[in-house]
Amino acid sequence: MAMSYKARRRWSLFVLLIGLPVYIVLMIYVISLFDRPPFWIELLVYVGSGVIWAFPLKAVFKGVGQADPDGPEDPLQ
């Protein structure tokens, strides 16, 4: 079942304003549980955790920055 454009916009806003900061705090906590690894491993962990959150949410963000496909043809109306 595909989400409507309005639902995707709302969920994307929720994810960016609430979900992403919670994810960042959670990742900082999880990473702080381990001893500090070598620089290159630490870099891979941060880059990986910074990119990996977006893959499951790809369907939510797809097409959100474009005009509403169900909306009026003229955006000024």
C-alpha cells in the first residue's frame, strides 16, 4: 500500500524533526559504550551510521520535494 503525498510529507517532517535527533542521541550513546577505536574504524562507524538511517526511510522521502501530484495544476490557485 502506497502512502499519499500528504502522508509522506507529514512523516518526512516527523522523521527529520523528531526521529533523526533521537537516532543521533541513540547512536552517540551506543558508540560511547565502547572504547575508542582507531581513527579509520571510528570514521567508518560514523559515516555508516550517518547513511544507514536513510535506507529504510527512502519511501517516505521519495518525491516530497516536488509539487503535489494530486494538487491543482497551477500552484497559485
